[in-house]
Amino acid sequence: MKQGLIALAILMMAVVAALGYQWMVPVEGGGAGRARPASLVNTVLPVQETVADALSAVGSLKSRQAVAVTAEVSGRVVELNIQSGRAVARGQLLVRLDDRQAHADLQVAEARFADAQRQYDRASRLVANNSIAQSQLDELRTALDVARAERLAAKIRLDNHRIEAPFDGLVGLTDISLGSYVSEGETITTLDDTAQMELNFSVPERYLGQLQLGQPVQGESPAYLDEVFSGTLVELGARVSELSRTLPVRALVENRDGRLRPGQFMSVTLTLGQREALVIPEQAILMRGADSFVFVVDGDVARRVRVTLGSRKPGQVEIRSGLTAGDAVVVTGQDRLSNGETVRVEPGDGALQDHRLAETKAVASDGTTP
């Protein structure tokens, strides 16, 4: 009986040893002993390009010249040449008021002036012969000067019945019609010179040291999508706002086709400077807190490198430090890499899809879930 128990114990020990051996030795083709495949990636070389330091702001448009056309005298409208939105030239007649009384007043003033001129001329001849006193001649000279001034005033009153464009521009809306009576000082219409538009916006004070007259400005309007209007910085304000800590500035934007209107809103980009720099696709950048990294392929190994970023433009970012022109930067699949990992560079842009396909096959082979 005792010998039977000993034999049973030996048999059980042999079974346990066999099971342990099978557990320790990996099955051929199993996942425990298989080496991790190289990660598939795409790379690009940094490109030397011209990059710009620029700031964005919002601004509004204003006419280079703008006036409210008003009546300087009262009267009834007898001629009206105003069409809203129409371009007019400097000196073009817009409105003429009834000027019959003004014409009559001018004729009276001219007659008085002519009479005063005759009396003065006659007295000048007589004073040479001592026929009249010098004091009388002086009185006549004063009367002549007064008559000349009255004639000029009458002529000005007559001219004020003609309302002309003071400069080239676009006429605005008007409520005046032919036969209407307008009073002195009443606004008739508006006139805007829109060949060039003033674009007013503000710049944060931290950029003051970089501002220079002549810097290029680009504006975009919601009214004209995907279209850029170019201009130039022409004026800088004298004071920084204590409330917003910004400096008001002004640019001139060309508007020869007349599509831009006073008061219109615009998104502004002011270019502060340009330089040559290394540029890579923005998708290559990995962020870890405040730090930026990229993966660089060295042989067949991915190496993580800290970089300093600069200016950005759509899809690209400037690298100020950390890379050279010959570094192969990973742009696809970098979010799955670790420092020192073996990689295989694939041509084209399908490395990420190939990488995921390889992982899917590995999962199917292992029978495990990642």
C-alpha cells in the first residue's frame, strides 16, 4: 500500500513537470516570443522657405475723403443731378437752387460798383488840378472799396445756389426731389472718395518695436469670400489706449473697382517682417505640455527631438531650432512611436494605413485584443 502511494506521487510529479515545461517553452508561431515588427512611417525633409511674422486684427473701412453735402443758402430745387451710387467728378453740378433773386442782387451790386468807380476816377482827375480836396477823394476810394466788397458778396451768394462736388467720389442717398425747398445747412446727400479706402485697426503694444510705415497689409471681408485686398500701413497713432493696451493704426487699401464700402468690417493681417527659415508640415508636431517634439529617422531608428516653433501658416510651421535641413522628419504614424523604436520608411503617404493593417493581422494571429 505504501509503495503504491509512492508510485502515485511520483507519477503526479512527472505530470506537473511536463505541464510546466510546456508552459515555459513558447509555441512556435505564438505571440509571446515574436519580435515586434518595425513601425511603418512616412518622412519629409525640412524645406527652406520665406516665412512672415504677422499679426491678426479686426478693422473697419473709411473713405479717404467723405463729406455731407449741405445747402449754404435756402431755396427751391430747380435742377437735380443726383443718382445714388453714381460716380461724379470734382466741380460737377449736383443741385441748383432758384437763383433769380441772387442774380438781381448781383446786378444791383455791379451797378453800384460801376458808379463808385466812375466817381472815384473823376475825383482822381480833379484832385490833380486841386479842384477838390484830398479828403473827398479818400471818401470816394472808401465807397469804391465797399461797392467792390458788396459785389463780391453778391457773387458768392449767387454761386451758393449751385451745389457742386468738392472732389471725385460716389454720391450717396438723398431725400431731395425736384421742386423741394431746402433750408440753409440742410444735408442733401453724401459724397465719398472710395478709390482708396482707409482701413483702421489696432495693434497690441507688444508689437510697437516692429511697426514701420510701408509694411504690407491684407484684408478679407465676409462680403467677398476667399478674396484678399492688399494695402500698406501709412499712419501710426500717437497714443496707446490705456484700456485696451493697443495702438490705433491706419492702412490704405486700393479700391479701384469700388466694391469696398465705408463702414465695412474687415479681418486684417499685418506683415511685420519676412525671413528665410526651415518649414515642416504641422502634422509632424507632437505636444507634451508646453514642449514641442518631432520624430527624426536615424538609420532605421526613430529618435525624438525637441524643437522650437516659430511662425505658422496653413498646414506648415517654422522650426527655429532643433532640426537641420537633412533631418528626415516623421509625418505619418509618429503618434504611435517611442524613442529608439525601429521603423521602416514607406514611400507615399499610406504608412499609417499600412501600420494599422499590420496591427490588425497581428491581433488576428494572436487571438488577443490590443
